[in-house]
Amino acid sequence: MFNFFKKSQSQQSGVPKKRESLESLWRLTKILMENLEFEDVVYKTVNSLLNELGYLKSGYRIVVLSLVDEEAGGLRRIALSETEEARRATSVSTIPFERIVIPFSATQNLGIKVLMSGKPEVTTHWPDLLSPPLTAEAALTNQRSAGITTSMVYPVFARGKAIGTLIFSMVKKYQDVTEEEKDLLWGFTELIGLAVENSMLFTKLKNTSQQLTQANNKLQQLDQLKDDFVSVASHELRTPMTAIKSYAWMALNRADVDLSEKLKKYLVRVLMSTDRLINLVNDMLNISRIESGRIELLPEAVDLISLSKDIIDEVYYSKSIEKPIKFHLLEQSLPKVFADPNKLRQVFLNIVGNALKFSPPGGSIIIGFFTDGQSVETYIKDEGPGISKDDISRLFKKFGRLDNSYTATASSGGTGLGLFISKSLIDLMHGKIWAESEGVGKGATFKFSLPIATNELVEHADQYQIKPAGDIRELEPAAL
Amino acid sequence: MENNQKKILIVEDDQFLREFYQELLMQEGYLVDVASDGAEGEAKLNQGGYDLVLLDLMLPKKDGVTLLKEAKFKTPSKPIGAIVILTNLGQESLIKQCFDLGAAGYLIKSALNPDQVLAEIKSYFKNK
């Protein structure tokens, strides 16, 4: 390539100029490529030709970039070169440069004409460029002040579509413009089209990204506010709820008159509903803590058999008095699992509580285990109404209570949040939780698996702890 | 009744709950004194002479954790028995802090039925 150029240079007189044009274009490409910001690109567009490429020496004085502004319904002036002539023109202009918009309807205006035809035009008469919105007189004043003889208008394309114009104003006549200059101006405007389009896309993307960041920050603040609100509201709610519960209990158990059966029933329902409300508030607080990372997890080796016995005792004495249920714990020798005992207890209570809730009177609940040497699977099998295949996927979602179990909840204190919380906790403990059912009417089995507490896990238990992120607020309501 | 000799202080700002626990404990035969904010609680704790104190944590004027902290380092005119927290607050770290400061128990009001609260109170006297 190099040799070819050298050879050509010595043999043909037209080629060196062609080569100069190519080199100029290449330099322009470089200048424009260095900038991605729209503001920078348009600044370079109107100045680089005159300064870096030395076109001032060839009689060029002002370069103006205009772009289609659909909203304004016209061709808007965007950038103007920083030359003495440009400054003189703007200083006398009746309309500030950046507010000049040529309406699309002004088809006699050369800017609009070029935009429509896609072909360059030449004029020695600035009203062709500026009217409307300027009057012919005002346009001529601008031209005289700048001392411009000729202006050439070129269309700027991007992806085959005219997006604006470039005006090159000179202090020489059109006859004195060489073919090489014209070639370069064509090449230049093509380049500008791409650069402007790219920079517009880039700047738009950047703005969008900034807006997204802002929106995201705003969302995070709102989320924080929500957590704070849940935290404060749950405490504020709990005080009156405790009072209702306490006085209803007092009325039921310590009344100084004999209560009718009806009155007793009403009071029992007040108590149950209050418990349900308290559970709901607790669950919402739990979820808020899990979702905002303000939960603490301290895993250790946990014996599932003794935990199961505790749970059965607790549930048996508190709930099954209302409903006769038989518990069967299938004891076997079992490795300990690696879990936070309090959180595991919460999960266990939730699942056993559900099983009890949906078991028919006199039904059985079986708690059993299975281990593959890596993890221990605990299963809780009930003789309740079972779950359809479609519903199984909804079980562990927030408020994923199923329609056919709705009626049971009024008396059971269900919130529709328990399994969601259980799943969140088991996930945090690197376990799995799922449900199986042969179908409606065939009972359900809930299973969760947890990793076996190997010596290595227990020794490095501190590495698996989850501490609340951010500030721990000192006074937080109890989440139970 | 053996409870006759036992004197309990309830520090609780909510009037209904304060009066509820007062009535509940009096029915059981305890002698009951009350304080409705942190300042009143502080004065009565300084005076001393209680077998058991039921202390709420969120209190106007002076919060329960501060009262607990101060009680640990002060010598009241008359001795104080166990201080049991009775609250609706319950971050794990807070519970731990209260036990570290010498609380004998931590009861969460909304989670317990009144008879469970009574059983807990009885157990503190038994263990003594």
C-alpha cells in the first residue's frame, strides 16, 4: 500500500490531493471516535474541519450543525463553530442561535429542501438559510456582520435517513471550491451522521442508565422506609392487640359473673382472632427482616429427633387438645444437621402446625427421616385434604394460601405467610423444602432436607453465620 | 396465701396493660406496685424492696435497658429480687443484651397468654 501511494504520488498529479482527503477523513474519524458524549461530538463536528484540518486557510469560516427536532416540528440549530465570524453573526442575530428552528413547512428554506431531497445546495443569500424564523432583513444583517460570501448546505445521514444538515460558510466564491474539497465535505458529513447518531444513542443510554440508578436508589429508600414502617407499625399494633387479648382472656377466665355458652364462644373467637392478627404482624415482620437482610442465623449441630420430640410436645399440649391427633415419630439413629436451632424450630413448628390444622379429628401425623450420607431429609406426612398438582407450586409463595384450605384458616390462625417464611429460612440454611401429595383427598407430605453437620462444618460454623446487614436498630419488636 | 409476702413492681407505660397485669397479679395474691414511665420506675427501683420487677423496655423518659443497666451498678435502699423483662420488643441481640445486664427472664407479651405469664412469674419464685 505504502509503495503504491509513493509511486502514484510521483506519477499522477490528482492522486496526492485524493490521498490528502483520505488522510483528512481518517483524522476526522479519529477525532470524532475519541468522543462519545453528544455535546463533545457536536462541538468537534463544527470545529475540527476549520481548526484541526486547516480549512480556515481555504476560506471556510463557519460550520453549523442542525438536527431534526420532531417535537419542535423543525430543523433545530445545534452547534456553531467558535470563530470570530460566527461570534459576529450571533451578536447581531434577532433570535439566539440555539433557539433557531426552521419549521418543516418552510420548504423554500434550503435547510428543509436539503433535508427533503438529500442533495447539497449552495447560496450567497442568508435568508435562504435563516428565514423563517428570521426575517430576510435580519438574516442579511447576520450575513453582513459575519462577512460571509457563500454557504453550502449538506444533508447529514444516519442509517439512510436524513437527520440534519451541515452548513459550511466561506469568504470565497463557490467557483473557487475544488472538487477535492467537495469530496471531503461529502465524506465529512457522512462521518458526522454516524458520529452524531452514535453519540445520541450513547448519551441517551447514559441518561437512561442514570435515571435507572436514581430510580433504583429511590426504590431502595422506599424499601427501607417500608421495612422501618413494618417494624414500627408492628410494635405499635402489638400493644393494643396484647391488651385486647389480655382482657378477652380475663373476661373468659376471671369473670366475676357466670358466662353463658354463647358469650364464652364469642370471647374464644375474639382471642383466636387476636392471635391470628398477632401472627400476621409477626410474619410480616419476619418477612421484612428476611428480605432486608436483617436476620441473624447461627448454625450449629442440631439433633432432629430431640427437636421433633420438643415440637410434638409443644404442639400436642397447645393444639391437639382441641382435636385428637396421633403423632408417630419414626425414631432412628441419625446424624445431626447443620442449622440454626431457633430458625429450624420455627420451620418445624410451621409445618407440623399446618399438618395438625388440616388433619381430620382422629387422624395421624407421621414424622420420619431419610439420609443419603450428605443431608438428612425430614418428612411430615398428614392425612389431610391433600394438594392438587397445580397448587403445589403456589404453596411456598407469599400469601400462597390455597382456596380449598381457606375455610380452615379462620379458626386456625393461618396467615398465608408461614410456608414462604419456612422456605426463606431453609434456603438461608442451604437446605431444600418441598411438598408432595398424591392429589386431593390423599393427604400431603412436607419434606425438608438440611446438610449433615460434619466436623468441618461445625468447626467453621462462624463462616456460615449470617449477621444482620447494616445498622441493628436497638429497639425492634419481637418476631416470633 | 404464700404469695402474700411477695411484692412485685410493674414498670409499664401502657395504662390498659399496666392495669391488666396489676389486676391479674393482685388476684393471685401478690402485692403490686406500678410505675408508668422510666423516671418513676427509676425512683422505685432506687427505693427497692421488691421481690420481682416486671420491666417494659420501650418507656418514656428512660428506657428499660438503661434502667436495667443502672440497676446492675446501684445498690438500692432495700434489696431487689429478679428483674424480668416483659415487652413486645425482641431482636435476638436485644434479648442477649438484657440477659448480659442481669435480667432473670425475657417475656414477650403478645406471644404469651396471661396464665403463661403467671406460670413464668411463679417459676422465678420457685427457683429462688
